[in-house]
Amino acid sequence: MTWRYPRLQVYLFRCENTMATQFKRITIISYSLCLIVISSLMTVLCYHIFVFNTFATDNSQTQAFREVSTEQIAQSPIKDARSIIEVMSYGCHYCAANEENLAEFSRTLPPGSVFTAIHITSEDSGLAAYAPIFATLEEMGIEKNVRDSAYNAVITRNVDLTDEKALNAWLVKNNIDVDKFNTLRQSDAVKNRLSTMAAITAHYDINATPMFIINKRYVVAQDSEFPQFAQRMLQLLKEDK
């Protein structure tokens, strides 16, 4: 085909190139946004599968809520009746994200109530690898002070605190006496803490974190935004059966 208007031909050619370039940019941006959305959805899906589905065997109760039997309550290794116990792990980013909310929530509990955290302790869970570190820091009375640093090391900086060299470097960075830590880690006091945490983990069949044990009776996972979830925990804490 012969064009009678060369300038028009050039103009149309440039328009086509411009449109093609813009289309490519839109396609790339759309593809990137699609990947971000899919990644977010997969994260939420995995959380629901591996955390909430823990309780899916009982169709009469919600996936994020389980009530144990009266016999199990009587045999519970938990000592405090009016209590909320968070089962967490230094390798759990949901636990880390909740830390400030839980600290604030614990200050609003009614008198006579106890809020505490234990580290998941089980041979069947990779999240339990840091339990000896948690127990030792607790015995030293400094666990709460360095918990954020432990979360940051494991989750954000991918430091393997189960490696002796990496652990010692982390201890030094946080001004923790390495010799005292390593000596105390082998003590009966720390072994007893680990034994208690393992007993609670096993008794309530917990294999994911974070989980909350309320009044030795209820085992719940967070299934709503924190303000609403906090009210739900408070409601269960106040129940007297």
C-alpha cells in the first residue's frame, strides 16, 4: 500500500510506538500488583490452614476456638485458674506483630488475673527450637527486656540463634553475660521451666503459634482485629463455670 501523505504515516507510526510502550508499562505494573495481592492472600491462607485448621476436627466449634473437657482442666499443668497464657515462639512473626498490643492488653486485666507467655516446646515443631533460650532468659529475669531483640534477630535478620556462635554474638550485643547464660542454661531451674512449657504444649495439643490458653479451659487463635480479639479474650477470662 502506498501512502499519499508521508507526514501522516510518520505521525501514525509514532502514535503506535507510544501506545505500545504505554501498554507495556501498564502490563508490567498490573503484573506487579497482581503478584503483591497473590503473595498477601497466600500468607493469609497459610495462616488459616496451619493455625486455624488446628481445631477443624471438631465441627461443632469454630476453627479458632476450642474448649477442653472438665477432666483436662483438672489435670492441667497450669497453676493459675484465672489466667491467659500466650504460647509463642521467637520464630513467629505473628507473635512479634502482637507484642505491643498484648503488653497494653495485659495492663487492662481485672485484679487477680494473670497474663504470661511461654515458648512452644515440642519435638514436633520447628518453632520450638528457641525454647531453651527463652527459658534461660526467663530464669535470668531479663526475657521480656530482650524479647523484641530476639524477634528481630530471628525474623528480620535471619540469625540462627540455635547456632552457638551466633547466639553468643547476640548475647554480647544485648549486654548479656555469656558465661552466666551458658551455665544457667544447664541448670535444673531451666530444665524445670522447659519441662513445664512442654507439659502445657502437649496437654493442650498446641502445634502452632500464637495460641492463647484462657482459664485453663479455652484455647483460642486470633481470628479478628486485635481490639475485638482482646475483648473476646477478656470475656472468656471473666466467665466463671
